[in-house]
Amino acid sequence: MGVTRRIIFPTVRIVLWAVIAVALVKLAFAGSEVTTTSDALVPSGQITEQYVEVGTGTITNAVTVQGAVVADPATAVKATMAGTVTKLLATNGQAVAADTPVLEVTLETPVEPTTTTNAETGEQTVKQNKPKIKRETVKAGTAGTLTLTALKDQVVAVGDPIGSVSPGTLSVSGTLTPEQQYRLLGAPPEAQVTLKGGPAPFTCTGLRLGAAAQPPATAPDATTVGAPGAPAEPVSGTVTCAVPAGVTAFAGLGADIAITNGTAENAVVVPVSSVQGSVQKGNVWVEVPDGEPEMRAVGLGLTDGENVQVTEGLAAGDKVLQFIPIGDVSGPVDCGDPMQYDPAVCGG
């Protein structure tokens, strides 16, 4: 056992260290063989145009606008003659009809005195004449609840407000973006309204479109709409319709106004992303065999926001670019021009 510890084990260790040293020397001076390939990396990706086939289908131009119930504004009652208020014929808060007398205005016009001369004595006599009196009765002009602001013996001029009549009726009103205004050209006279937390949907009548009110210069910007955190959309118009009698509603209630402005069956349709323009006329890029896509002018009809009707210039089976080539459009797109309006650029 002593021989093994003193001679054999040390000899084995020396041999192992020698083998390791030889291996390290070989790696240091000879290195390792690395096999390389001579094939160079060549780009192989290709950009291909995406086309969609022109199809047919039924398209409905339905626009839903978020709005609210509002009280119809009061109508001013104005003096129709200059003079003095001599009689109050109605009281504040009274329910009136259109022909209800509200007050009486009296205008006294002085008359020159009459002078007579005695033929025998030459004495002149001056007679004072009574003033010319004209009375005018001012009527309510519309039915509702009267708010009377004029006082007895008050002097008024023509057109001065002497009160107002609140109709006591309600309307539903909402704001429109330019894209919605274009889609509502020639809108019908009615819409379907759903009140938030209210009765079943109902038909409101007297639908009318108007310009958006301009906010005061010092007020926060009220010409855009959009959900919190979302990009704001410009407001360019309003839509309003009357709440019919018998429908229970309150000013301030939220409402959805659904307007259907036409339906077309078996219409030639393409995605809105394929068309430059959104109203009446537009441009598409048609596939050409063995060539670059060709721009073609087309007539446009109804749209549902995803697809648009093509009234002329395309036929079912044609192929057009799925997205218009923005780089080929000269100058910036004017989102306020229906001939240039592009949902891909304007965010419609």
C-alpha cells in the first residue's frame, strides 16, 4: 500500500497533466478547423400589390349618431308697434295659444291746434285738438307657456322683446362629423331614436340638419367629438328631430339617433379603402395585366362605412387595389372636400 501511494499515484497524475498540456499546446498553435460556405445571402422578399375583386351585394347607408334630449327653445314675443304699454292682457306663466293677446301698446301722436279768425273782429281763436291715438294688441304668436317681462307704462320700440313663449316640447339633437354629413345628404324626414334607460325605440319626425354652433373664443374647444383617450373628430354639423307627444322623456337624457339614408340591392361594391373620395365621384386603381395598376374615375353611391357602391366605371369581377397608393396622390388630402375625402387618411 505504501508503494502505491508513493510511486503509482504520483506517476498517474504526472501522465494526466502531460496529456492536458499537450492538448492545450495543439489548440493554441494549430487552432480548429472551421468549414465555411461560399453561398452569399441574397434578399429574396418581394412586395406584391394586394387586389380585391369587385363584387355585388346589398348595401344600406345607416348612420348612428350619439345625442341627447334637449328642451325646444322659447320663442321671443316682440312689440309690433312703438308706444307705451297701456294694458297687460296675460299673466306671467300663463298657458297661451298662438292668438292669445299678451298686451296692448298705445301710441299717441300730437295733432296741431286749430286756429280760427273772426271775420268781423279779426280775433284769432286757438283750439287744442286731442292727440291721435293708435292701439296695437301684441299676441303670443305660438302656443306654450308665457314668460312676460314687459311692465305697464313701459315705453317700447318696434322689435323690443316683451316676453317669450316656451313650447314645452322636446327634441333629440346630436353632432355630426364631416363623414357623417356627407352620408346624410338628402336625408329622410325621420329617424329611429333609442333613449338611454328610457322607453322602447320610437320614430322622431321633422329631421333636420344644420351647422354646428361656433363656441366662444374663450371657451374650451367644442368643435371635436370622440371618446376619452381616442383621437378627436371634427364636428361640422348637427342633426335634430322632434320627440313625439306621448313619449316620456326628459332634457339631458342620452340618446342614439339611427338614420337610414337609402338601401341598394345587387349593387356593385368595393371596400372604402380602395376608393379615393367618398361622395358622388372617386378614383380606384384597376389591375392591368403585366403592368402597373391603372387609375380609373368611378361614380359613387351609398356607403355603409365599410363598402361603397360604385354606380359607374366598374363591373363585377374587376380587380382593384385594396388600398389606394397614397404616394401617387399629389398634395395633401383635403378632408373637408367630398371629392378628396379618404377614410384611410381622414380617419372616417
